[in-house]
Amino acid sequence: MDTIFYNGKIYTEDRAYPICSAVAVKNGVIVALGADEEILKTAGPETEKIDLAGRLMLPGFVDTHLHMLFYAQEASLIDLTDCRSYGDVKRLCAERVAWAKENDKWVQGTGFNQDDWDVKTIPTRKDLDQITEDVPLTIRRTCHHITVCNTKAMETMGLLEEKEDSTQINMGFYEDGSPNGILKEDSQNVVTDALPLPDKEEIKKLILFGCNQAAAQGITELHSDDFLLIPGEAGERVMEAYRELSEAGELPIRIYQQCMLWGKELLQDFIDKGHRTGESYGFYRVGPLKIVTDGSLGAHTAYMRKPYANDPQTKGKANYTDEQLYEMCKLAHDHGMQIATHCIGDGSLQQILDAYEKVQMENPRTDCRHGVVHCQIMDEEQQEQFRKQNLLAYVQPVFVRYDMNIVDDCVGSDLARTSYNWRRFEDMGVHQSGGSDCPVEKFDILPNIEYAVTRTNRELQKSWYPENAVTLEEAVKMFTYEGAYASFAENVRGSITVGKYADLVVVDKDIFEIPVGEIHTTAVDLTMVEGKIAYKRQ
Amino acid sequence: MDTIFYNGKIYTEDRAYPICSAVAVKNGVIVALGADEEILKTAGPETEKIDLAGRLMLPGFVDTHLHMLFYAQEASLIDLTDCRSYGDVKRLCAERVAWAKENDKWVQGTGFNQDDWDVKTIPTRKDLDQITEDVPLTIRRTCHHITVCNTKAMETMGLLEEKEDSTQINMGFYEDGSPNGILKEDSQNVVTDALPLPDKEEIKKLILFGCNQAAAQGITELHSDDFLLIPGEAGERVMEAYRELSEAGELPIRIYQQCMLWGKELLQDFIDKGHRTGESYGFYRVGPLKIVTDGSLGAHTAYMRKPYANDPQTKGKANYTDEQLYEMCKLAHDHGMQIATHCIGDGSLQQILDAYEKVQMENPRTDCRHGVVHCQIMDEEQQEQFRKQNLLAYVQPVFVRYDMNIVDDCVGSDLARTSYNWRRFEDMGVHQSGGSDCPVEKFDILPNIEYAVTRTNRELQKSWYPENAVTLEEAVKMFTYEGAYASFAENVRGSITVGKYADLVVVDKDIFEIPVGEIHTTAVDLTMVEGKIAYKRQ
């Protein structure tokens, strides 16, 4: 035997054997479950015996929608959160200049807040030039609404010659009429577009960083939507980086790639290259085509069937016409791809329900497991269509933390009540898995589980349609078994069952015993993926 | 759309959409479920619309253990049940002589009962010689304990020279000391062994006959154990016949082949030929290795841990030692075979539980779905081991019809109560599927479902541990979804779900509404396999 965990509370997520105290693992597979004595007697001299000391073990967590590489990229920026003066900012950024120059990179900081400083003034372009004039440098405010750039960055982006009275860019100017380096709101995208693209080795570093961070949260599989990191390349470089790491045995956790391909041409190219859902390289597998049909609620860009209650001029914006969406779906469906489509508004949900129905009617396929990511605004009739078509729901319970403040205003309470309605999906028997959409939210699973169960924002002391919550058992299933199901892996993962891979997590509190409002305080002690320890808390 | 069923009660066996009234089928796949109006509007001029007239539709039935070819062979014998004189027997048998002579076959009748005749005497060898002296001829009594042979048959079997005082064969003699042609009990096997083996074309005829009979019972998939039809050949001829029919599109229902291979050498040969579980030819697929570890309860050959209560001299007979059984299992397990092992007694059950555990510990495999066929005598501790190892149970509810008369006597009531305990398996969440073991019992599914639910022999007006019965919903699942699960097909069959194959059955009564004791009176009106009608009642 390779590893035996004993003296624990093992919650198997398997009806046939719900709870036991010990589990034996060999060659990455669970080979025995039972009582301590019985399992320990299978130990040999080579066996690593791990005393769980009464702690809870669960099947490894799965996050079924996030952007792991964006998260990792974001995390590689200089963290300015703790700065207490502009001097602190200068010092931290200066440390990165030599490296950036050598590697042809930008210096980028994030998280500053001048209100925390001794002198509470937002710096401008010329201030940043004191740090470096040779290397592009940007710092973003903690609110994400403002980014300040040095002269080199402004020059690189071609913004130095902008004039206050003619510019299309949301930016600031000095009194002399020259740009002061402050970019606001959407105009910050100019920075993203201008950044040098990461090469394969850099991507690998991001992958390893992100995967290790995820493993520390008990995550054994991520369904990650990463292709936009390298715009226009249909993700080839990203896929290659993952594949090489996986084949070298260096990927610490499993990745199921959600393949965001913007428009039919990119999809056709991807298919022509021979890529398909299910293409497999050990821990790295190609997942569904990811389609994005609309925007967000906060920006009123989520596409609704009726105008926004608090903005009657708009129904939001559909990224595709019905016909375009149908054509994307048809191409993917006819070539054996699974499809996962981002829908926030009920308008885009209706578009995709109709598109899925049409492609399946025209070319009936078995077990394609198409689904909808976010599934936020919807009425009961749409949920009915959803289940009849046997679609997957990918939901982000933690979204209610913020969204509870805006949904009723945006769509009215009648529609709000039937939206984010995970309870009804569970009652319907819909396959519903959980995710974080990280970096939109952190990928910490336990707070996410807490939101699924409580729908309560502790800071605001506010619950939002708590009758639409799921039970704790259902929430755990959403982040374990249903995650495996969404990647066609439920027969080999997603529960602690003899003959499944040993993807496991040990946590420091028994979430079934503590008050549900404290689940977020639970920490991960150990994460195992296919029998290998991917994380162990020191 | 190819076919629309409407105006029915469609019991989908799918939590996500349990009941609807209409279903649309295209290219063999279920593409839409819903209300009549909504589904009928998908019809085109090419659509066949079938009015269910309120009738119940269920997922196609699966029988997970039977011997379809034996059944068909049995059915090809001359049926002597209705004879009212020996003259009737002569006439019916005489009609077959010319054909048998031409085809180098035997003439075989079954089902005679001299008590129904005008002259109530069992005929002997010389009587049968009046029908034919050139062709071997046998007739079997309705009780199956006696077979009478003509002289040619006795000669062919080498039994003509047997002497009453020296024979090892259980047979009858004339007063002059010569054999009278009557074979009793086990000695009837000499006939089976002497019969000319059917060639491939004959096997195909048997297959088509058996499959069509099964389709008329609503069966869309059989897990059939057929290899012993051609002893010593490891089933190659049988497999070829199935394969050719399937590839020609002539197989009306699906066959999952249980591969009975008696001993390690036959198994090694089978593996060397490249056969594996999952090998697939359309409707014909290679299933598990079938192992038979013991005999039957009635004959006291089922292998027990303790002596028979009513026969303390014996514990029955294990066909394999622990070591032999382990070696068979290891060979199969290490070569990617699923394993299904016949166990009646708790002794052989313990042997296989230990063997399965050992091979999995030595070579951990994911999702191998090994299982136990019959699973009759067992205690609660064994059921516990069963579920911990995640094994499949293949049970035959209809067996209690007869077995209720003998089990308590054989093993005592303490053990009888924990045996055939389908209720506990369901409560444990064990994957448990239903079968008939036909020709041991008829493969009529509805009476089998009734036994699962009632455990009541109507003729005897006797119920047997009715607390161990399952619910009707569970019983239906055993004969539908769990059948698909046992052949790794639950994602594409086993429920009426969009994106699954259209394997469907329409019955003439609503079994959920009529008294459970009347379920056996329900008839099958229509059977569809992958969108094609395999049976329609005239």
C-alpha cells in the first residue's frame, strides 16, 4: 500500500458507503475503505500512514469555472496594498525595474490606495517617471477604476499625443494639456492590449503558481478558461504549456480546459487543428468550447428579454445574433465538442436554450453535456426547458455576496426570486456544479460552499432569498461529484469510492458539525491528487 | 423528426424530468421530451406519429443475466406438452425425421407427460424405434428428470452395451438386461454432450429467434451467457454469429456477452485472441468474464460456509479453490476484463469477495465494475464488504417463486432472512440489476418486477420475507437504468432522457396504478431499440 489515512471522518460522497474512518491508496487509486484496524492491516513497510486525528476528509474539490491564468498573472503584479506612502510604492516598484528591463517586460503594481498614505494624493505620470523612464510602468488603484502610467508606458501605448478636447480615451490631463498618465474605467484595457504576450515558459510559471495556489485550497481539478491570455492564437501556446507540464508530470492538479474561441473562424481553426473535447494528456484535458453571449449585471451589459428595471433604455447587449450563436453551436456540436456558454441575462439564456435545442434536433448526439455558465437571470419556464434538455448548470454561489445588492434593482423582485435558484435546480435533478469565476472571486471553495448554503453576506448581515439555497450535502456535491460529472469523469472521480482515483482533501474543521456561517473559516490541511500529495499545510 | 410518441404517460426513470406525455426520436436518439402540443409541433411530413392512447412508456428493459441461446435451442425442440396419446408423440416426432436426416441432426422432443395420455405408460427405446431407427431421437419428460432415447441415440452415445450391475449411468433396463433407453437426472447430460454442435448459420437462427422473443417482452438489451453452447471453443463461433448479424444490421436488440470461460486456459486463450470487455460491434458487445463458482441450492451444490441445515453432511461444492479463483480473477482483472461471478452460497460469495479484493489491491484499476450474479445466500457482514468494494449485484427476483420453499430449510431462517435481501442492497446504494437466468425462468420482465416488489408466490399464496422487497420504482430501475449501468452504458441508455438512445417499451397497463399483484398481467405493446421498432403487438 502506498498511503493509508486513518482515524478520520471520511465523507465519501458515495451513497453506497457514506462515512468511514480509513482509506487505503495504491498507484493513485482508492483500493479500500473501512475502519482503522481493518485498513491499517493492509499496510506494509513502504506504506505512508497519515493520522487524520479526527479530521474531515472530502473528495477533492473541483471549481468548474474560473480563469486560472488571469488569476496567476494578476498575482504576479507588485502588491501595493500595504503601502503607507508614495515612497513605499516607489521602493517596491524600483525593485522590479532591472528584471523588467532585462526581460522586456513592464513593471506593474496593483492595489494602491492613496487614502492610506501620509500624503493622500494620487501620483501622476511624472511622479512615476522618478521610478523609471526606460521601462513601461503602471500602478492600479485598489478599486480597479484607475490605473496610472509612466511616460514610457503612455508612449508605448501611443497615448502621449492625446488631447483633452479630441480624445476617445477616458483619461486625465495636466493643466498644460498633456496627458497626466491616469486612465479610468474601460480605457485601462489599452494597457492590457499593449502588454507583451507571455511566452511559453512564462505561461508555465503562471500555471504552476496558479495550480499550487488552488491545491492549497483543496482543489484537485480546475475547469479553466484561459485562452484570452494570448489573444488571437486560439490558445495554442497555452495548450502547449499545459501539455508539456502534464507530460513531464509537473502539473500538480488536473486542468479541464474551457476553450474560449471568439467567433466561428477561431473555432473552425481550432477544429481544423484536430482539437476536440476529451483530448487528453494526463492531468490536462481539452474541455468544452466556451462561448460568451453577454456581459455583466453591474454594467447593464447582461442581455435581458425586458429592459433593465433601473435603466429602461437598455436590455443589455447580446454578443451574438441568434443566427451567429446557432452557427457557433452547430459547428462545435457537429464536431463532437461539448459546449459551455456564459449567460448572465435571461435574454442570452433564451438564445442558448434555443440554439442547443436546434443543433440537437438537427444532429442528435448522445451524452454531449452542453451547459450554461453562470445561469443567473431566469424564470421558471426557462428552468423547465433547461432540465428537459438535460443541460449542465455551472453556478458561482459566492456571486450572491455582491449581486444581492443589485439584482432586484436590475430585474425586479419577481424575476430576482426565480434567478440564481439553485434550490430549484437541485429539486429538478439538474446537474449543477460550483465555481468561482476567479479572479472575479477567490477560488477558495469553503466560503463558496458557505454561500451556497446560507446566501448570506456576513458583512452586510443580509440574506438573499435564503429559500433558494441548497443543503450542505448538496453544496459539497456541487464542488466534488458534479465537477467530475461536468468533465465526463464521474466514474473515476468525484467521490471516495474503491476504484476511483485518490483525489482527496483534508480540512481542519468538520463542516457538518460547525455552524454553517463558520464554514468559511475552515482551512485546508492536505490535498491529494491521484495519490500524490499536492499540498500540505505547514 | 423520425418518430413522435404522444398522448402517453412517459415514465422517464430520470429525476430531472420524471414524467411527460410525448417524446421525439431522430436518428435513434431521444431529442425532445414534453407535452403533446409542444412535441407534435416538431413533426414533419416524414414523421411517424404514434398515439400512446394514455398508455405507459418505460425505458427499454434489460435482463442482466440469462442464457439466450440455450433458451432458443430449448424452444427449437418439438413441443410435446399438448400430446394426449403416444400416437400424438409419434406423429409430431415423425414430421421432423426427414429434416434431421438431411441435416445430420437429432430429433428431440420435450414436455411429454404420460399421465395426460390415454395409455399412461412411459415409452421406451423400442417404442421410439417405431418412429425412426436411422436418426437419433430423444424425448424429455415435462419434469426434466427423465429423457427417453431410441436405439440410434443410445448407440451414438455408446450406451447400448451398459449393464445394470456395472453401469455408472443412471438409466433403465429391460428385463433382458439391455438398456431400455430411459436416462434419469444428471445422466441426461450425456445427451447434451453427444449432440452435434450447431454451425454458425444455425446459431444465427437461434439468436434471431431468441432476440425476437425477448423484444416481445420489452427487452432492449440482454446480458447473455452463451458460450457453453459450443463447449471448448471459448465461444468464437457464437461471437462470430452475433457479430455478423450485428454488422449486417439484423440484430433486433442489444447483446452484452457474458463470457463464460471454464478455467484459466480458456481465459488465457480468449485474451490471447485479443478479446476484452468493451469490444464493440454495434448492438453486440463483449461483456464480462463469467465465472461459475458453485451449483444450486436445490441440489445442495451451492457452496456454504456451514453445512446445510437439512443435510449436515455437506457444505456443497466449490468449483474452484481460493487460489484457482484468485488466478482466474487476476488474469481477467489485469487484462482489463470486467468480471461477473455466479455465487449462490455464502461460501462461494466469500471466496469471490476475497478474490476481488486481492486483485484490486495488487493492481488498482478504476471503474472495473466487477460483480456477483445471483447473490443469494449472504449475511449482513458480507453485504457490507460488497458495498465497500463497490461491486455490482445481478439478482433474479423471480427466483423467490420457487426458492421460498427451500431456503429456510437449507440454511436456517437466520441466514435466510439476510439472503436475497434486495431491500438492504437498495438502502446501501449498491448497483443492483435484475435478470431471469432464462431458461431457468422465463425472461418476462413484468412478472419479475412483480416478484421484486411483492416476494409473493400467488399460486401458494405465500410471501417470503416481504420486508426485503424493493419499491416498484426501485424494481423498474433494476430492470432499466441498472441494466445499462452494468454494461457501462448508463450515460447513453437506461432512462428516457434527451441525448440518450431511444430504447423504449410501451405496455398496456399502468403498473404504477394497478395493484402490484397484477403487474404480471401487463403485456408489452411495442419495443423500440435505437429508434427502430423491434416488436409491435398485433
